[in-house]
Amino acid sequence: MNNKTIWKTAAAVLLLILVVSSVIWMAGRDNRTEPPEESASIPVSGEAPEESEVETVSEAEQEEESSEAETEEETSAPEKPENREEESLQEPEETELEEEPYQPPVLAVVSDIHYQSHSITDFGKAYYDFIAGGDGKVVHYLPELLEAFIDEMIALEPDAVVFSGDITMNGEIENHQELSQKLDRLQASGIQVLVIPGNHDINNPNAARYFGNEKTKGQPITPEEFCEFYRGFGYDQAVSRDPASLSYLYPLDEKYWLLMLDTCQYEPVNLVGGRIREETLVWMDEQLEAASEAGVTVIPVGHHNLLPESSLYTTDCALESYQEIVDYMESWHIPLYISGHLHVQRLKKHDGSPLTEERLGPGPRIDAKREAQESGEERYGIYEIVSDAVSIPPCQYGIIRWDEEGNMTYQTRRTDVSAWAANNGIENPDLLDFERYSREYIKKLISRQIENKMEPVSMRFLDDMTGLYADLYQDYYAGKVIDAKAVYGSLPWQWWMRLLPNSRQVREMRAMVGDSEQDNNYLYLPAEAALE
């Protein structure tokens, strides 16, 4: 064998070795890659293929398939893991659906809107006489005020908005019709509206219309009609309704229930004062027992006040036999009662007044109170939030929030009519600067009341005098602190004392100052406060 033959034989052997090595290497790579999802040539898992099923391919075809496989693998490499361990890390794991964390509710509280429709007046003399004799409600702009409030609620998105009575001026059917239609817009936004009546809303003999120079009798509504007008605003959503009144129970969420109480007296005649019927107390027992078993906190909401709150308004504000109602609610360790009616922003804790035998009477109650005070430990007492009238400047409402631990905060907010007017392209200057309008409006009301008592020479002091009254009035109704020293040392006060010292307005201003030693716009109530 010559050298040429030897070299040819060696080259053939080397080529054969390379081909066999390539086939073995490709077979190994094929074993490491996943098979296609659908292939007729793939055997069922666990079964070996028969010899007849294995196709024979030439070396050239094997090389061509090897080249295609390499190209395909290079193209798809970024999308596939390099090994089985990486692949297992990237596959989505099947996990159980986790429960969403508990979101405590947010509650908006608004009272005494006294809605007045423009459909029952022609804005004549009778209408303006009616406004002039009012107590500061911005009657003419109540529809706009309500629209501004509704827009604020839609932006805020509370879980519910509570209207705690006196939702109409004097219970006229037109006012109820128009108000319920406007509340539909708020409800349609996904926010639950909850309504209870006030003493102005049902069987009110003062229902009236104002056309021309004449005030004529209006059409009041019955309790049944009230329920029909507002059935979508709490009554149809209630889990329980009191057969003896328009009270109902609404579950705010799984931890908080609202006991919406009808505290009004309208049968057989309408009365200003409020009470809770004996039959309603029996129904309340059932609801409170169910709440206790479920571990739920109950917040009662009524129109009339639970506690005496004001030295300016001393009659027909607190519930009849209020001390018995307080004891009843405290026996269930209810932390909070919400009301309206007074038109003044107030926060008060029961048993927060000075220790006196006249208030508590001799015996075990005053002994226990004295012992608690001497030891430095004050016993549990229910709180009351009195929400001021949104219809009276500064047109406030309240926001209640709970945190995950059950601690509660309450904060008042002013309805921003000016911003609402600007955002809606309204050109009325009264609405665009509603704060200025409100102050001037109150000054005009007081001017009409006192100008016939003023001497002509003293009329030049009228603006300063009415300005002082207007400022005190708004601060008092808003529940702000009033600086007594600053008021009594002011020049306008000196004019009041010199010109009208015995007037009703001076008595009112003294009461406003005396009632306003603390701010009533914020409350923090720890969760454990009701358990002490």
C-alpha cells in the first residue's frame, strides 16, 4: 500500500469518526430539549417505540436536520431556559387566591339641608319676606349648595352619605320630589345614600308656597309617602326595619352597622321635640343583641340630640327622657351617637360636666362619680357628634374614618361652593365668592332685625355691629373657639353695649361666646374607649 492510499484511508476514517460524533452529539441535545406539543411520531410516555416506527435517514439528511435544529435553537434560545432547573423557576405556580386586606369604611354625615325648591315660588315679596325672617339658611342658593355637595361626595367616594333629618324646608311635597331626584345622581355614582326624617319633614303644618305677595299653604307628606320617596336611600337596603317607626338597620360593612333612628313626632300632629318610642326600644334590643353576637360595633344616628349641648338653644333639642336613653345606650357600650337638629357643630362626652348633686342626685351614682374622679379614672361615657346645618354658613359636613384597629376620627369640611361654581363656568358673583356672600347675607338679616331700634345718628355704626354678629354667628355654628377677651374688648362690642345693651342679639352673642371655649371640629375616639 502506497502513501497516497494510506492518506485516503485515514481521511475516510477521520470523516466517519466526525460524522458519528456529530450524530451522537445531536442526539444528546435532542434529549435535553422539550418535544413539540403535537407530533405523531412521539410515543406515549412510558412506552418504547417499535423498530418499524423508527425511520432510517442518510448521513446527508442527518447533517441537514442537525443544521436546521441548530438554527432553530439559536433563534428560540432567548425564550427558553438553558436547563430544566431554570425552566421550573419560570413556570407560574398555582396559588390560592389571597383575601384582600380589610378596608375600613368612610362615612360622610350631613344634617339639616332644609332643601327649598324654586318650583314653589315666583321670587316675589312673599318669598323674600320668608327669607328675611330666617335664621341664616342660604335659602336662595340651596339647590346650588346641594349640587356642590354632591360633586364633592362623588370625588371623595365615601362608603355612604348619611342625611340625618330636616332634609326639606318644611316638608313640602315638591321639595321631597326634587330632593329625591337630585339624590339619585349621588346614588347612581355608586355611593349609598341613607336618609332619616327630621321634625321638618313629615306632616308639617308650616308647609307653604310663595307666590306674589301671598304665602299660601303647601302640601305636606305622610310617613308612608316619606318612605316611598326615599325607599332607595336606606329603606330597601336595610337588613331590619322597625314596625313602629321609620327606623332601620343598615350594615355599613362586616364590622360597623348604622342604627338609623326615627326620633320624630309627627302623629297625630307634628312636634318639634323628639323621642324614641317604647316599641322602637324593643326593636333596638334585637338589633343590638344580634350585633353583640356578631362582634359588630353599632353607631346610632338620630335627628334629635342625645345630650343638652347649647346655652343658646335650650328647649326641644335633646330627646325626651334623654338621660334614660343615654343609660340605655351606655348599657350596650355604644361608643358614639350622631345627630343634627341643633344647627350648631358640637362634640360632647357624657359625664363630662362638673360633679353636682343637682345633676346626679344623692346616692350611689354621685358616690361612684366622686370615687372615679378622686382616683383619676373617668368611667366610660358615650360621645355625641352634633353635625351643624349644612344650609347655614359655613355650610359644613363631617367625615368619619376608621382604621384597621378600630380607632375613629371625625373631621368637619366646608362645602366649597365657590370652587364648584368656577369649575362649572357659573358667572354669578354670589356663587363665585360664596364666603363673602354668606357673611354679607347674615349681616343683612341682622340689619333688618335691629335697624328699627337704632337712632338715626347711630346708623353709621350699623355695619361694624352687624359684622361682629356675623363673624360670631359663623364661628359659633361652625364649632370654632371664640376668644372672649378679644370680642368684649372690641370697638363693635362697645357700640352694641352702648346702643342696644338689652337686645336679643346681645344675649345671643354672650351665649355664643360662652359656649365656644373649645374646638368642636375634630374627634379622635380610640377603639378601646367603648370597652373601658
